[in-house]
Amino acid sequence: MRGPAPQEDPWEHLSGSAPAPRPASGQRPAVQDPAGFISNTASRAQKENYRQEKKRATRQLFSALTDPSVVIMADSLKIRGTLKSWTKLWCVLKPGVLLIYKTPKVGQWVGTVLLHCCELIERPSKKDGFCFKLFHPLDQSVWAVKGPKGESVGSITQPLPSSYLIFRAASESDGRCWLDALELALRCSSLLRLSTCRQGRDGEPGSSPDASPPSLCGLPASAAIHDQDLCPLNGSSLENDAFSDKSERENAEESDNETQDHSGKTNESGSAQSETLEGPVPRGTTYVEQVHEEFGELGQASQVETVSEENKSLMWVLLKQLRPGMDLSRVVLPTFILEPRSFLDKLSDYYYHADLLSRAALEGDAYSRIKLVLQWYLSGFYKKPKGIKKPYNPVLGETFRCCWPHPQTNSHTFYIAEQVSHHPPVSAFHVSNRRDGFCVSGSITAKSRFYGNSLSALLDGRATLTFLNRAEDYTLTMPYAHCKGILYGSMTMELGGRVTIECEKTNFQAELEFKLKPFFGGSTSINQISGKITSGEEVLARLTGHWDREVFIKEEGRGSTELFWNPSREVRGQRLKRHTVLLEEQTELESERLWQHVSRAIGEGDQHKATQEKFSLEEAQRQRTRERQQNLMPWKPQLFQLDPTTQEWRYRHEDRSPWDPLKDIAQFEQDGVLHTVRRETMAHQTTFLGSPGPRHQVSSSRVPTWARPQQQEGTVRL
């Protein structure tokens, strides 16, 4: 009696070669012959691995759909219906899928678009906004059968097309962000699928079908900022047939007595994996939003402090060791005058309004640009500690990292600083937002001088602001801090000195003078500032006011004076949210982790414990210095290097190239190194897992070749 005829291998017709001959009935197949045939046992194992991989991919897909933290982008878009009328709907972009809801509450599901079968193009339009189109190249349906929670019927809206969707964003910048995010959603899902399969592919010992895929965090991976990120927070995968189990059922029903095909045909996904990904997936640093932020009062109140009798005695002991004109860089200061954060941290105060630089980079008029730069410069001064406080002196090799998401441009400003020298104390920093077109680099040498009843903290050095698309450099200098009333009177802190903001290319310059309060001056004379904007010898505008309050501008040729800058409550409410590195991911010499015990003791008012903790850190630094001297090992900064020509400290991984929206995808930071994820125009070398044909090869910008990350010039080429 003959058994049922063996079923045809559903993948056989894709291999491009003839099927292998089958043995006669009752004949036992060989384990393996020179032609490459494999045994039934190996075939069953491979099929089982295939089914497990497919089930795991499906589980990951639905996990991504239901996990609220896995979001690439979410915003309102207008969608054109079949009747050519527009409806505003809430769109949530996840890896490989676009979920559409009626409202941002994501309770009324409308439909789910499967991105793996879609093409994406920009669509010209005469109306306001930016249009783009998602469509199936073969005019098939782009919709999933069910919703993320198993919904079978979506909410009632106007009828939508089945094979395409036309979207309209409110502005061109929003539309461009959606284009980048949609392309990245498809790319990330495919990349993680391939990476996961490579780690647990068929036949490898120890591979687990439930192993979690690696995460691709091209930008800070904090749940607090996931709506602005351009990459998923967690790895998830989409397989082209993930919504259908037909091929899986057919594979499970194949006869165990069937003679296996050539080994090259039975492991299609394995061969594709080995040619697609050759290295680890880049993972960015995890950032968390800074919850607490301390602000001193505006005006003189926060700059005056009465020293207690106990602390006065400590001050007298310290002052007995000093002489007028003496440098205080080697003097150990009492902890009651310390602000509980590092000087590297304090230098980041200038970037809470970095969105002004984003606007300046887009400004076509050079005069308007320098005014925006000047507003940004003034925005870094109004945040003051409560009382007369001095930040910690950074130890040699100390680093600090943070970033600010820009909701308007869907970008991030990254700040990286390192203490590159201890004697003299030099702090180097680099700030970058390539997507918005600017970066800032510089170094500050902190010097202190004692003058009897007063002391001054000088910030010697300069910063260079660069607009990348214009190759425009603005050099900036800093005022000094002056503290008086140390021996008698109330202790008061002010800013003084002349500063300049100069652009050699445009020949524009801004000069500001921070004025110290005169001896007989009233309360209105504290924190005064005056300045001018010039072009060559021509004065274009004059400025007056207070650096921590209103600043007014009077432009030549105009009789009226206008408000130029005011850190009002509304303006302070618009500050960008700063995110710092997750404490568990910080190194031992990162500021927040390094000084955490000192800061905690100061916050608890325990000056004795704060002094002990501070002494321990300083002694550990001295021990490291002695060890380097004994081993004849010179100090070498980790993130910065000294330019022998200009004698300026430069960030080792600096990238000043303009942002290319056709090639650049996202900027992220990892271990202090700034990377740019870029797409390569090599689509013909890439085949997506589960795609038997070349239909995904139509656009090189959508189908990159993922290769080993290369840390060359801060770029990860994909």
C-alpha cells in the first residue's frame, strides 16, 4: 500500500535549481553524499528552527505593537480619503507598522498600515504643508487584517484607499521628519530581524528562539523622550509573512519521509544573514530627563549671602593662608561655598535655549543671524544658584555628557565635556546638533585671584560656534565672576568684563560690557549690561539692560527702543528639557557619579561629611597622578586632543560636515563618541529577509546595506 505523495517544498521554486531526485519507495536515504544531500534528522531540525524563528518574530511584532514605549514618532497628520477630502488623524509609527487612531488617546483604532510592503515618495502639492505617499507597488492592500489589540473593525471615518495613503504634514520640516522616520522604521525592523537570526541561527549550539534582539538606539533611549527619537527604544522585528501562518502550516505538514533538497536550499535565511550583517548593531547611550532644576531669584537677591559665624571662622582660617594677587587654583575651599555640581556641568547652562541656534542656522540674513546668536548667548546667564556658590573643580579626566531634545525639529543637541588638564585647570567641551546645522567647540582655563576683601574667577578661553551649512564661525569670549565682601560686609557676586561675538566671514561683531555695581549705585545698577552690534566700523544697533532680566535694543535709523531679550516666566517655561546619562551607565569619572556623595552630603546640610568625601576624591586623584609618574605614563585625554598648530583643544570625533537629508539618518552618542547613522546607496546588494524578489530594491535611500559600524570621523556607515 502506497503512502501519500510527498508534498512539494514551497521554497523550492525560489532556489533557481532543479529539485533533487527522490529515492524509490522503501529505500533509505543516505546521511550525506558528496553532492550535498542531508539527512532527514538534520532537515527536521532545520524546519523546526525555521518555525521557531518565525513564531518568535511574530511574538516580537505583536509585542512592539502593544508596548507603549516602542514608538519612533507620533503626531497628527491629515490623510486624504477615497472621496478626496482630508481627515486629521493621530498616527503612531512603530517598527514596520503605522498605527492610525482618531485621537491622541489611542483608544479609537482606525487601521494598521504594513510598511514592509510599501514604497514611500514625496508628493508635490499646491496647498500648504508637505505631502507624501505610501503605496503598494503592485496595487495590493497595505492594511493589516486586525488591530494591535485584536480589533477586527476600525472606528468609523471617511473611507480610505486600500492600496495607498496620501498624508499631509503641517510644515515641510515636519514632513521631512516623517519621511526620515518612516524610512528608519522599515530599516530598523529589518536590521534587528537579521541581527537576531545571526545570533541564534539554525544549527548553532546555544541558540535560543526566545533570545531578545539587540537594541538599536540611534538617539537617547529614554522612555521620557521616546516620542522625539528617530529610532525604536527596543528591538522588534517584522517578517514579510508575519500576519499569515499559511507557509508555516504547509511546512509543518510536509512528510517526514521526504528526501531533503540540497543543503544550499534548506537554509535560505542563514545564507542571507551571513551576507547582510557582519558586526554588532550600534547602541546609543541611555539618557533620562533631569527632573529637578535649581533657580535663584532674578536680580540681586540670589547674589547676596550673609555668612554664618561658624562659616566665618572657617573663612578666616583659609584667608590667613592667602596673599593679595594669589592664584586660588591650588587652594582647598570649604564645602559651604560649593554649588553641588561640577564646573563641566555648569558650562552646559548655555544650551537650554539651543533652539535659538537652530533658528539662526536657517536664517538667511547675516544681521538677523548674529542677533539670534546674541540672544542665545544671553540665555546662558539667568540661571543662578541660590546664594554665593562655586561649582566643583573637575578632577583630571572627569567627563560630563548630556543632551537636549528639540521637539520642533525632532533633533538633539549633544554636549560632551572633559577636564583635559589639572594644572592649569582646563575644561574642553564640544556641542553638536548636525541635523539643525550647528556645533560649538571650546576650552576654558579657570583662574582665580584673591584681592583681600574680594576675589575674581577668570574664564580664560573662547568658544567657536559654527553653522555647518554656511561654514560660518563665530568666536565668543566669557565674562569673569567677581565676589566681594569676603572680610566685611555682605558677600556679593557679579559678572564683569568685556566680551565679543565676532564672525570674520560676515564681518559682523557684537560687543557686550558686563558692568560691576558702582560703590554708590542703587539696586537698579546691579547686573547692568551695555553693548553694540557693528559691521566693520558701522554701528548697527545698541543694547542696554540687565543680563539676568530685560535687554533692550535700539537699531540705527529707528527712533524706538525694542525689547531684545527677557527671561520671563514664559521664556523659562520654553527651556529645552535636559537629559543626562543614566547613572548606571556612567563611568567612574563622570561628574554626576563621581561627586554624588559630596552632593548628597551638601544637600543634607552635613558639611563635615561633604568635606570628608571631597577629600577622598582629591586624594584619589593625587594617587593616580603618583602612579602615572612612577610608571612614566603621560596623561592623555580620552575625548579631546590638543591641536599643535592652533594650541586649541579639539574633540577627537568632531564632524563639521553639513547634514545631508538624503544620506544622514540620525545622530547619536555612545561612550562619549558622536556618531551619524548614514544610508549607503548600495540597494542592489541588499535582500530583505522573507523577500523572494527584488521589489525592495527600487530606492537606494530605503534599502541600505548594513555593514560593520566604523568609528571613523564619528560616523557609522550603514
